Amino acid sequence: MKKISYTLLICFAFNIVECFAEENFRERIYLQTDKHLYLAGESILLKLVTTDTEQTPTAFSKIAYVELVKDSIAKLQIIVELNNGIGTGQMVLPADLPTGYYRLIAYTQFMRNETNDAFFEKNIAILNTFLSDYHPSETENHVLSNKENYSSSVSVQSDKTVYKTRERGELILTGLPENMHTLSVTIAGKEWIPIVESNISLFQKNKTKKTTEFFGEFLPEYEGHIITGKIVRNKTEESANLLPGIAFPGEGINFFSGQINASGDVWFVTSSVLGTTEIATIVYNVDDNYRVDIVSPFITRFTPKQMPMLHIDSAYYEQLIKRSTALQLFRYFSEDFLENQNVSESFFKVNSTHTYLLDEYTRFTTMQEVFTEFITGTRFRRRGGNWEMSILTKRGNTNELGTHPLILLDGIPVSDHNVIFNYDPLLVERINIYYGPYTFGGHLFDGIVELTTYRRDYQNLNFTGSLQVVGYVGPQSPYQFTTPDYSNENQRRSRIPDGRHTLLWNPNVISNGKTSVRLPFDTSDLTGEFQIIVEGITKDGKFIHATSYFKVSEN
């Protein structure tokens, strides 16, 4: 029976901050995108790689943050999970986002112990073809330079220079180093908007910046996403023994106990929680005088920077309209268009002592009858005018009924036992009983009572005391880029429009030490010139880069 004390992890985290500060360890992050010109409504596909300031890949932080900034305010924010220092994600651009240059800023919480100069930052362009703020200029006006400065023995070629729409092609990568740490390949329509500098040039400048001051205020997320909050007093009375907790509604047990400092700040070290949109917070104390308010993990407001005006040659107007039309058709026919699916696994992976599927028993109309008639090891009893649930737990070498169980209804912790006593059992599909004790973050519970409703949406739950549920978007699950397979004749003849502007996005090319790799891809219904970009980093910190082009014409 696995029992985890996050108290030890938190204490160890503080020591790590001090240790790495003394050793002058600084973390850096590299951000790659599938292109640099986007239409409002498209999605930015991105990849993140962490290194140290010597450019050597590291696997320290497990979580990264990306913010899309206009002027000084973040317009979009995402959290990306890192595996071995590498993560992939997506940022869906709203259809009402104004035309202009934007800043993509990436960082980890550990990097926030330095100044913002340590963050990775690159510019992208966004065009909104739906709004009147898009006015193509009569002449091309490239106000920024898009020259690339790379020295690499790597080369990439396509097996043809001209393809037809909906045709299977192949890329041939040669000259790859044997010690690749990570390698990515993207194919997207050639663009006419320049970028300020290349990704790698930006990183070369960013990686060497070391601030003289290291704050040490932010815990490194080397175990998983750390959710932070603030203890807020609901009443004026004092209360002791505050036990804050959070949980993620749904099926399975994802409950995490928190730690508090003297200022009332609280933090929760989570694990295996991805794409969650709701979070329940609770404070266990006698008088329910306190609550937990979740604090955003993002920076949100940055130092403003002067950005140039975005101008487009009017000669490209027709192509942009075609791309915009293709995007709308693609979104219409794609039911799961770029959605971040919740694939979270249950953090608590212990088999229940007893499981009761209530449809296999006589359906009673009160919880008191349900627990009295056939659920063993638990009991409702009345104390001081309130109902109290007890559960079988071990005390030393003996078993007895403990009065401090962790009660969860569709994953939401309930401290007021009257709420469960009065809950409609006809809404409940299953009850799992876990005899205790169990420890969460150093907080001891006598056992666990887990109730799961048919709808998994905590239907008709009465919120009392410090319990509250708020919206929260956690780390994204790794993004999987999928395309049709046009080597299949039936798919090639499909009448569903294929408006992909990005033909290939493979952020994790596996080379297995080989110096050459072949990758298949499929063209879409869009015609024109397409660019292939290969980027990677070796285990000893050397960047590689290669580009090539091909055309797609009508059948």
C-alpha cells in the first residue's frame, strides 16, 4: 500500500532551490513553432526543450509555461508537461484576435527565480481575415529580417520537387548526428512575413544571460505541476489545524493535500493531472472559517516592447483568402479540432477494500439505509445534532472506527458528513470503501469513502463550509498531429475538404543513432510552395537545422 508524504517532497524542493542557486545552475528553455505566420482561428503547434546555460539538455522541470503577449498583456496561456525535458503543446487562436505581431514567451517556474530576461521569447505574426483591421498594403514592406544563420551538415530533401494535391510524399534526412537528443520536422506553406530572428539565434542570446540575483521564491516543478493558492479567512474568528486540500472532479481519486507557510500561501504538488477544467478546494477545520483561493501560475503582465506594424503585400491577398476558407472548412468537418482532451489518470492507484455497485442491491431512498444495510466497515452516528461518518481503520495492532475519513463525491472532497447523509442515493452508481489509514501530504485520514454518481458531475451536491469548485486548466496532454493517409485510394477520393496549411508536424522524430531518416507525409487540397524545416539538439548541446522547399499543384 503506497502512501506518499508530499511534506518531504516540499522540504526537499526548498533544499534543491538553495542547492542549485549555490551551484549556479540556471535553467533555459527553447521554443519551436510549426511556422511564424498564423491566421486567427488556427492553432500554434509548439515544442519546448529545456537546457542549462551551456546549452546542454536537462530534465529538471516537469512543467513549462507559454504565454502569447500583445503589448504587455498575455492574451493566451497554456501549461505544457515536459518528459525528459521535452514537451509539445498547442495554442488555439481565437477568431477575434486582432492582426499584428505578438510575443511568445516560454519559461519554467524555476526560471522565475531570475529576472524575465532569462525567458525564451520570439515574435510571431497573426492575421485576422475576418476583421476590418486587416488591410493589405500595395507594396511589400518587410520591416524585419528573416535570415537564418545555421551551420549544419544535416540536409533534407523531398522525393519530388512538385506534388499534386492529396499525394503521398517522402522526406529524406541525411547527415544526422548519432547523438541526437531530440529532432523535429515540420512542413507548412511558405510565408511572406519575416521574423525578427531565427529560433536558435534567439536562444543563443538568451542562454548566456545570468542574473546576479537569484530570488529562490519559486519551487522547481521536478515532480509535477505545483498548484498554488492563498488561505482566505471567511470569518473573523481564529481557527487552528488548517488542512487545505484540492481535488479534481470526475471518476477516480485525485486528491492532494497542501502545505501552508506563515503568510497563508499554500501549495499542492500534483501528479497525473492533465487538461482538467475544474478544481475543488477545501479547508478541513472545525469552524469552516477559511477557504482556499487558487492563484494563477502565470505571469500575465510583462514589460512592454515596441512592435512594428504588420504589412502584407496585396499580391498575396487571394492566397490568404483561400487559406482562410480552407481553415473554416477544416474546422467545420473536424469534430475534435485541436481540443485538449482530458486524459488524466487517477493519482491514487490502490484497490478498494470493498466496491458496491448499488444496482446489485436493494435500492434504498436514504443514505442511512444504504450504509446500514449492506456497506460494512462504515457507520453513521449522531453527535451534537450532526451526523458523523466513521470508517474502519488500524490503530497500532488493533482495528477501530475512526471519525476522520476522506469522503469524495465524484472526486470532490466533502467535509460536512450531513451532506452525504442527506444525499439522494438513487443518483449514486457505485461506492468504494478503503479501510485506513491513508496519508496525503502528511495529512492522515482514517479511510476513504468514494461515491460515484451515474453522471460523474456531482449532481445536486450541496456546497457547505469551505468547499468550492472553480475552473482550472492544467497541463496539456502531449499533442498528437494527425493527417489523412493518401496512400489509401479511398481516403484520397474522400469528398471531405482537406485544408491543412501545416502538412507535417513531427516534434519527436526517432533516429535511434542513424545518420539518415525517411518520413512520409501527405499533401492537402492547398496548392503553392511549402517549406520543410528540420530542427534538433544533440546530447552535447549542439543545434542542427536544415530547410528545403517543394511545390503542390492542382491534379
